[in-house]
Amino acid sequence: MKTDETPDIIEIIDDDIDVFGDRGANTTIHDTGGPRWVGPTAAVALIAIIGYGIATSASTSSVPKVAPAPSTTIAVPTTTLPAPTTTDVPEPVVPFYAASPPREFSIEYADIQSPDANYYGPGIYQLWATKDATAATGSWFSLETYPATVSNVFAVDAYRTQPDQMSIAISHLPGGQTSAQFAPNGTSTVTMTSFGLADPDVIRLAQSIDVVRSHVQFTDRAELADYRLLSTVHPWVALQGNPAEQVAYSDRNDAFGGFAIVVSPRSASTTGGSTLDRQTALRFFLNGAAEFDVDGHIATAGEVIGQPGVAMATWIASDHIVTVTGMRPITDLIGIALTVHPVSAEQWAGMQFQATRHSADNNFGNYEQTPFVPISFGTDANSDPWKVEVGIATFGDQRQVSWQWPAGGFSTRIDDTPKITTVVQDGRTYVLADLPRAVAPTAQLQILREGLEPVLVPFTDTDPSFDRTFSAYAFSEPVTYTAQIVYADGALIAAWPSA
């Protein structure tokens, strides 16, 4: 698309050329930014998958009908059959557990299996910290690496920088931490989470990191002068262990408001189960950590760093670990965790029976996705074309904006406020905005990039039945930037970053 330029403003405009003739199929696209640790979202993903399955498989909200009894009477045999031989039922690898949450929750999944030592996938973890540091004090950084044949950087609410031709995506997390994603070579991708480091320090540290044959190397050891290596055990391994039992509950009032219980045998100290590794993980992995008592066991709850809105409660009971995870406030999750308790084999069988019946109270309806509609397109500084499409996904009374571009996509929850979300995927930055009609019938998305001309992008009305309009822009320049939704007269409606 060719655009007209002025000295102050580059404006994205429509023309009569159908550049969207090759629009992709109508499919829901989520975070396709490459492999992630399974652990950080395992329990929450379990809830989401189960909820989706219920929504798409349930065709009615009525109670299953029972077949009538046959009218024929079968005579009782007069011969006596030998009593069946009994066999011992093997003990489960961990005790059975259940919760007694408020009435709006019901069980949707219950299963137990042998723990998988490779549950969290391949990768390296290191935690470096100054003396007496914690999640929100002092200075520390952690490194997570995973194999990747090509760069798999995907960061939300981020900007991109490119020192020495290495692309780095930097995000500032709600708890004050900073996340940096980068690919130091062609065989691995690194996520570095830190606290107490300014962005230039983060960038300089990232430049000194290399991964060679599954080993992290620092080309400039001076960067480690004030730090010591505290742990090489990933926090999810230390706090949750390798899951054996998984139980999920859904909330009939909120398709995404459920929670999951994971029970794992405690690993040997040499494989991530040491008390020191667990204490270290509790210090650096949870924001707002609070201790409480669960049936005589000391539990800790907090918000998972790097997973906004996801809370975890965890405790050790004898030879196993119990973890409760959900997208809920910490206080709510603690209240639920206080009801978690062991149950008998008979009660467990009843829970599994309930799960197979998928309570009618939790039939949220079918998951529906509108066709994707193009809203913005252009050519970036590398002369590569880009386009962004949008659709609305509905699951019961929950709705999301589904954003899609050729390399991937992202979804954002719909509410009554104007929203700006940014995504860095590999070498490109995407700025996405949706505006409720009740806030403003017309407006523009303004992107101010350091050292470049401002960009104004109009909002597109894709469907009169939607209660909002949409705007998007993409660029490849590795620069810091801000974004605003503004009225025609320049008055501010919303801004990114918000603070």
C-alpha cells in the first residue's frame, strides 16, 4: 500500500486495491510464539482446554436421560456361582484430593497417571542474585532457555531493540520485574526475567549471554561481579513437581475463572525436590507471597511472576506436593486452597463420574468465532508487506478480540474500556487497539516512535453489530515507542504504556 506523507504525520489510508485476496482461513489464532515451558501455564491451560471441550461438545443443557427398564423379567438362576477372586488394587502414586469450593464451581476433570520426568520439556534454568534479594527487592535475574531451530521471540506489551544485530524484546511486568526475550544463536531462545536492572543493563547482560551445547556462557564475566548462582532448578519443578494427579473445577459464572489442583510426588533432592530449591523458588517466583495454614501444613500463595492474573498456592504434605492454580485474586485462591483435602478411592471414583457427565450448570454454550476481517496493512522498513485482521470470539458471556497476522496472532479480553495491546514477534512489532463505541464513535491510533515520524491509523468499523471499532499497525524498526488513542482534536482517550 502506498501512503501519502506529510512532514509531521504519516497516515494509513484505504484504497481500492484488494490486497486481502489471500486472507487466511477463518481459524482462531492464539500465542504462536513457539515452545514455552509447559509448567507455567499447565494448570490454567488445563482449565481452558476442558472448558473449550465442554462448550464445543455439549449440544444441550438438559440432564442426560436414563433408558427405561426392560419390561421382561429374567429368572434368577438356581445354581450357585463361585465367589469372584479378589485382587489388591494398587495404591495410587499420590493420595486423591478434592476441593470444597463455593457452589458456582463444579468438577470438570479428574485424572491420575505416572509422573513424567520430561513434563517441563528440555531447557536450562539459572537464577543469579545479589545478597538478600527477593522477588521485589535487591537485584537478580533468571535465564530460561529452550531449543529452537529459528528465533521464537513472542512478547506481549513489549518493545524491540537490536544491538549487534540480535533482536531483543523487552516487557515491563506488573510486579516491577523486566522480561527480555532473545535468540543468541540459531539453536536456542532465551527468556531473561530480572529485577533491579535498568533496561540498558538488561540489554548489555543479554548481549553477553550465549548458549553452546546446552550450556549457558557469559562472554563478559564482569556482568556477574555482584551476583551469585542460587539455583539451576526451574521454579515450577521446585514448587509443583512432576504432576501425577490433576483435578480441574470450572465456574459456571465465568468460563475462564476456574482453578486446578495438581498433586505430585516429591522429587529427590538431586532432581529438584530439595528444601533449599523450594525456598529459593518461593522467594523469587511469587509476587505478594503470603503464608497460611492448610490442615497443619505451611502453604504459600502469590501471583506468578510473568503470568499476570495467575495465582498459585502450594504446600508439602508428607511425601507429596499439592498446588492450586487459577486466574483468580490471591485472596480468593487462598480461600479455595483452604478447602482442599484428601478423599477416599470411592469419592475419587465419584469425582471422575461427575467429570464425565460435565455438569449442565457449566454448559457455557458453543465457542464461536466470527470471520476475520482485514483492518490494516502496509509495508515495513524492510520492504516486507504486513496485514492485520480481526474477529470476535464468544464463549458463553465471555468475549475476546482475536487478532491475526500471517506469522501468528493474539487474543484480548473484551471489556468496557479502550484497550491498546502490543506484541513483538521476532523482528516486528504489532500495535493493536479496540475502542468501545460508548467511549468514542470515532478516533485514531497514534504511534510515536523514537527518531521517526508519528503515525496515525484510523479505527475501522468491521461490523455494525459489534459494540467497538478496531485499529492496528506494524513496524520493523527496533525502537522504543508510545501509543495513544486520540480524538480528532488530539485529546487523549487511552495510552500505552499506561503508566
